[in-house]
Amino acid sequence: MQLRYHKLVQRDVSEALKYYESIYPELADSFWDELMAAIQCILSNPLRYHLDNNNFHRCNIKIFPYHILYKISMDTIRITTVRHNQRNPSFGVRRKF
């Protein structure tokens, strides 16, 4: 499957990395590693993760209180949002490719 990211996902991830970097630099590295591991899990089995109320698949990132929202379209996985678990549930769901 092909993987595509919404253009604002980079901002989502950068904000999280800056936050963890400000606490402890190695924490940002750990967040990045867990994020990449979650994306690999999505790629290996995109249907593994449940659908939320907005029809996005939701993959929780281990250890960190973040999750990835994505949709599957034919042969493409479209990652729309990387957001904190406490963020408003409507954050990022209206992003269009």
C-alpha cells in the first residue's frame, strides 16, 4: 500500500516533538521511534485498528498519549492527523487531501 500524509501532519508531529524535547531530549527520540513503529503497524495491517465516530481508523501510539487518524482509500493509506488523546475530538477530522 501507498502511504500519504496530510500536509498538516508535519506540524502535528513537530509540536509534539518540541514539547518532549523541552522536557528531555531523549523523550523526543522515543516519541519519534514509537510514532514510526505505529506507522509500520498501520502499513502491515491497515484494517487492524478500529473506526472512530468520524470513520477514521485510530491507531494509539504506545507509551505516549497520542494517536494517528487515517483512512484507507483503495491502495492508499491517508494519514490525516497525529493528535494528543486529550485534544478536542473534532481536531483534524475535516482535513481534506
